[in-house]
Amino acid sequence: MGGACAVAALAPRPGSGGPRAQLAQGAESGVRRSSLEEMEKRPESGECLLAGIPGKPVKSNSDDNSGNAGSAKERAVSSPHRDLGNAQLNPSREEPRKKLCGYLNKLGVKGPIKAWKSRWFFYDENKCHLLYCRTAQDVNPLGSIDLSSAGFDCKVEADEGVFEIRTPSRVFILKAVSREAMMYWLQQLQMKRWAFCNTQTGLPVDSVTVAALPANESLLNETMHTEGEGFLPPVKTPTDVVGLKAASLPAPQLSAALQNISLKHPWTELQNTIYNCTRQLPGNGRSISGVEGFPEHPGIPEEEQEVEGEAECPARKQAREDTRAGPRSHWPRKAKWLTSGFPAFTEGLARERSSPDNVAVLQQQVLALTEEIKSQKELVKLLHKALEAAQQEKRASSMYLTAAEDRDRLELVRHKVRQIVELSNRVEALESDRRELEQSLALRDSRVEELQKHVQLLMDKNHAKQQVILKLTEQIALNLSEPVQEADAVAADTLYKQQEEIEHLKDDLDAYRTQNQFLNSEIHQVTKLWRSIAEKEKFLLMKCARLQARSCQVESKYLTMLRRLQEASPDLASGEAELVKSLIQEALQWDAKEEAAEALQLNPVREYDDYGFMTIPKYEAEDWKLLAKIQALEIKSNNLLSHTAVEKPLGERWASMAELSPSAELKGLIRCGIPVEHRQRVWKWIVTQRLSHHHAAHHYESLLRQCERTEHPASRQIELDLPRTLTNNRHFTSPTSQLVPKLRRVLLAFSWQNPAIGYCQGLNRLAAIALLVLEEEESAFWCLVHIVENLMPADYYSDTLIASQVDQRVFKDFLSEKLPRLTAHFEQHRIDVSLITFNWFLVAFVDSLVSDILLRVWDAFLYEGTKVIFRYALAIFKYNEEEILRIHDSLEVYQYLRFFTHMIGDGRKLMSIAFNDMNPFPMKVLRNRRATHREELEAELSELERIKVQYVKEQAEQVAWHLDGAVSEEEEEM
């Protein structure tokens, strides 16, 4: 599998000169990558050349200042981020920081094969990435792990030293040499992630948001950082396996030679291998081990080398230096780099030479290099095979190109075709052999499985016999032994087992305690990060909602100003009138959908709401189109302002009410409006509670059967009213809608339920609203029964509509009391408000208010009764009182009253006026005034009936007298 991957990665490409040329190009690409940029850089003293291990910048002479300009520039660019990222971890520049690096085993997965591979890991503070490569001397890393959004975990049941790094896209499983090294890595990675997250630039917020945030953000970060220190105590640094000293040790070797090679990155492996081989040749003044030619840096302590050596990863810099002057001139520079690049290595190796363990270290290095040579030989074999295949292809292509005639070329092509056919036949034959072998293997497997079952059965029998023999033997031994010895042996054995079990439990307890401390620290830190991000997001969303609401208000005022200019257009000049007209046309042609795609929509106004009502009405007149536009902007502004401040708290209070029971709290919540997700449940509870004595099982089905047997006289009028029901709702505009047949059956069933009323125009809209919310036919039917028979007074929907006329007189009394200025204005211009309000009371504001406010009115109406209709009718006039008082023409007043209810967009304000400004509103006063006006109206109706009867009698007498006169004239003529 690995060989196939290597051959596929090294396959020749067109125009590349064959595999040999590609091999040379791949070998040189690792060392010539930035040669053009480094032609002017000739530092006399190099820097450390370990991937991920920063070297120590060496002071240069004044003549070399220009040569170090490039590296100085890179350090200047990267230093601000580095200083910013370590501001909290290193408040003082005098405290040295140790580089987080070392060897870890990484679990690699290649298909079904999983194997541990040794990798050198080092941390990049600028990007918060953990990079890894095969050895510390490699030039190019094999990959990286993003720690900024990663989580860490260690499991007790896993092997010793195994831990996980979970990123949003992948889970990395790593293994340290010991449990202490694992805890050190986990703690250091947590600290690096915390430092990086705290140094990210925050988003700006406005003054309101800043006032809500803590007064001192740095103090908050410091407090959050110190809170998590109590979970996991600091782990001591294992200097033998972590840090710069670990780089001087040989890389851990695995059992297989090719097991540690990354087949996913063949070109990176090839570049690193060629670079290491060229670096270890005898001509560069060092041995094959690569460490004997390193002199020490006198006068520089090792700790300063670790602190100051973090300026730059010097592997790529050395690769550029090696290729600046060609294949020969780079050896002196390389020797100079070897004498100044690894101060930490030279001091450690000098001590190792003076110690008695020098021979053992050199032997380990010889073994490591021997294994490295073996792996390189196997890689060369794979490259040879790829090269042979490419050469065969090249020879065939050369023969084809050098053929003199087309006939020879055709013959070559035919030869190739025959070879392909032969190979295809051979593949088919091998495939058939494979299938036969698989069948024979399956038969053998079944036979082996049978034999294994038989052997297992025999072993079970044998085991049972052995158990019986052992039990009998033990019994005999127990019978022969003395009772005291038996008790002592049993007690000693039991005590030993208990001690072992206690030791195991103590080890498990320590492991679980350590795991618990680390996980608590991880959860605490991640929770703090999440809370800080959530708070910032919350404040930004609130700010965005306020800005969008303010924008809608400004645009609404702009459109209102255009409308007033349009009304005053007869008094304007022709040019100004044309300008106003063009501005209105531009405002009406604005595409809301394109604007919604460009801006963040926190609570967008949709074309239809949750119940299918059009949120923005469509009018044909230009003036009404402008009004619809203003209405849509006001609705959007009110929704944005009330969503966070009002809707969310109310939703939480409704969610906390599991069971419904009559109370003052429930009454207040219903007046504020029931959320969409709870409205159906609350309406069903209200109707069921008020009609519990009327609810009969299968009563609705019996009424439907009666409708099928006999046609009701009102069925024709019902059919005429169905297409005119809720024309602004998409569920009733189409004859094929599923709710239209349901509405028909509900109205027909009610006509048989209440024969005294039968059907009245207006009942169709009441039943339609009930169907939209309750969805079930029977529930909508009982809701209609509850409205007509319980909430509304008797004879409200009779032929004479006497109760409806009484309510109009009662409403005029309340209007004169609550709004005397408006009543005087209506009397001055002879405005009869009953022409407008009669339909409000008859259908409970259906088709008069926007759907959101209408359903809030219905919530309170179903729970409290018709008093709610009086409250909201008065609130509507109070809401628009100033606008009405500014109109001094009776015709304009009537025109304004026709549509002014549709312009109400602030449902919260209307609700506050209805239930706060209209107080007191006792039900006793309403009943008394209804009784008084009903007596007066009945007296008037009886007087009208008497006058009507007298008029009919007089007309009959006149007709009889005319007939008598005509007969007498005929007799005289005869």
C-alpha cells in the first residue's frame, strides 16, 4: 500500500523530463525555495536550524549589518504579535520563556491500518498552531493543529501518556513517553490557547454596550485567568523529553523501518531527506551523526540561548544559505553555520563527551542513522521501480516518434493494443482464479469454523472435567488438612488479594482525580471563553437591532414627509411636484429582498406571517401603496425593538407554565399576547373550560351527518361568502385550499347547532380565525359556539342585529366619556362613527387590524369577553386622536377612518392604552348601559313597527277605495 502511494506520487508529468528530472527538482525544491530573496543576505553567523526550535541570534560585526537586514525585518514584523500573544504569560521581559517542543507519538490512520508514528512537535505562538515534522532537523513541517478552537481530553482507560486534541474538523490522538509528560503538554497547551484567545482584538461596541460591560476588561481577563489555577496544580517540566534539550537526543525509533515515514507527504519527506543527507556529508566538517562538528558559544549561558533563540525558525534560512552560491561554494558557509548555529547542542554534547556515557550516546546515534539509511534504501528501491516504469514508457514513446512511416507506427500501436488485450485476458483469468480461490477459502473457513466449534465443545467438556477434578482434589485436601492451617491460609490469601485490590483502587483513584482536575480546568476555561464571546455577541446583536430600528424609523418619517408633500402637490410648482412624484416612485420601487440580502436581518418582515396573513397589504392606488410601505417599516421597527426586550421574557414565562389555571398572572400574560407556539394550547383550554357542560361526544359528527342528509336554507349564502373570507390570507384565497372545505363544514354544522341564528354574514370570518389557530374542525366549531353563545349577548347575530345596535350606542357613550375632544370633533363635522365601528364589533376586528395585533386582541377577547372589544375600540381612536383632530373636512375624515386601523404598527402601545389609559372600565357599568339602551331601542323598534302596521293598513284602505271607485264607474258606463 505504501509503495503504491509512493509510486503514484512520483509518477512523471508531461513536459517534466521524466522521473529522474522530477526527482532532482523535488530534491532541489526544498533548498532553493527562497534563494532569490536571500541573494543579498550573507550573515557571518547563522541561527538555529531546527524546525520549531528557535535559534539564538548571534551578534555580527558592523560590516554585516546590511546582510542581516532581511532577518531583522522578519523579526520586526513578527515581534509585535509575539509580544502581544505573551503579554499575560510574561509580564516582565526579564523572565525567560521556554519553548514548547518535543517528541510525541501520533496515531496515524491509513485505511484500516492504525500505527503510532514518532513526530517532533513545536508550538507557533503567532498562529496558535502546533506544528509537527518527522525529526527536529527537518526543514518543512508535515502538518499543523489549530489550537485556537480546540479542546483537550485524557481518558483513564487509555494507555499511559495518551491524550486527545479535538478540533472542529478532526481528532488528533497523541502519546507522550510518560504520564507526567502528558500532563505537562496538556497544561502548557491550555495556557497557550488562553493566552492567544485573550490577545485577539475585540469588536467595537457603542456607549450602551460599553456601559453594560465590566469597567476594567483587563482586570476581568486577569480574574478569569486566575480562577482556573486552583483546578490543576502546575506540572514540573520534564526537561529530558520536552524542550530544546530533547532535540539533541536521537528521534525515537519504531520497529519497522518505513513505519515512521509519512506517505501522505512524499515530496516533503524527500526534501527533508535530501537536505539531511547533504548536511551530513564528511566534507562539511562534521561526522555522519551530524553533531560532532558543533563548537560551543563561549560566554553565553544556556538559558539565554533558549530565551533569545526564538526570533526565527532557522531551518528555511539555512536551506536558503546552502543554495546561494552553487553546489561547491556553499560548503564553507555551511561549515560556518555548523560552528555557530546550535549553541545549545554544543554545550550539551561537550558535557556528554566528558562523561562516561559518551560511547553509549554515539552507539545510539549510529543505530539511529543505520535505521535511517535502511529506510532511505527502501525509498530508493521504490523510486527505482517508478523510474524503470517511466523508462519503459519513454522507450515505447521514442520508438513511436522515431518510426519512419505511418505503417510502422500503426504496427507499434497494434502491438500495444495486443499487449493490452493480453493483459486484459490475463486480468480476467486472474480475477476468475481469485473468485475460485475465494469460494474455496469460504468453504475452508466454514469447515474450519465447524472444526473450531467441535474443538471448543471438546475443550468445554475437558474444562468441566478438570473443574470437577480440581474441586474433588481441593475437597480431599481440605479434609486432610488441619482446620487451623486452613483458616490461616484462607485469611492470608484473602488479605493479600484485598491489599492488591486496594492498591489497584488507589492507582485508579489517583488517575481519576488527575483526570477530573484537568477536565474541570478545561471545562472552566472553555466556559469562560464561551461566556465572553456570548456576551459580546449579545451586545452586538442588541446594537444592530437598535440601529436597524432607527433606520426603519428614519425611512418611515421620510416616506411620511413624501406623502404629505404629495397631498400638498396642488400648491407646489410643477417642477417641485414632479420631483416629489419621482421620489415616491423611487421609494415604491425599492426592492426589499435585495436590501435584506445585503444587511443583517435580525427579525425580518416576511411576506406572510405564521398564520398565512400578508404582512404588507397590496393596494392599487399609489397613495395607499405609500401607506403600506410606511406600515411595513413601522412594523419592522417595532418588532426589532420589542423582540429582545419584551418577547423573549414573555416566551420564557409562558414556557414555565406547564399547567393552566385561572389567575391574575395568567390574565396579565394573555393581555400581553400569547406566543405562537403556545396559542393553540391556550385557546383550546379556554374553550374547553367555558364549554365543559356543552361538550358532547361525537356531537360534531352527528351535525355533519345531518348536513349530508338535509340541505340547510343558509347553505347557498355560505357558498357565496366562502370566496370573500379573509382575502388577505393565502389559506383562503385559493378554492383548492384545504381550509375552505373545513370552513364550509364548520359553518353548516353551526347553522344546525343554532337554528335561531342559522347563518349571519360575519360568522365566516370568526370561524376562519378559529380554524387558522386551532387547525382542527371540531375545535374551531366549539370556538365559534363559545363566541356566539357565551361571549356575545343574545340576538347579536339575529335578523334584527338588535344587540349589535345596542353596543354601538353604548360605545358612543364611552367615547364621549373617555375621549370628549374627539367626540366633539365628530359632532362638529357630523361624523357617525357607528358606520366604521359596527363591523369591528360584529367580527371582533377581523380584516380591520394587522394579524399580529388582531390575534393579541382575540387572546384577551376569548378569555375576558366583549369588554375587550370596547377597550380596544376606544384605544384605536386614542392612538390616532391627534391625526383625526387635524382633519377638518368630513369627507377626508371618513376616508381616513376607512384605513387608519391598518396603520397601527405598535401593538404594545395599543395594548397599554386599552388596559391602562381606559381604566376604570367596570363590567357592571357595561351591563347597565346595555340594558338601558336595549329598552330604548326596543321601544323605538316597537314604535316603528306600529307606524309600519298603520302605514300598511292605510295603504290597504286606499287600494280598496280606489278599487270601489273603479267598479262604480264601470257600472255607470254599462
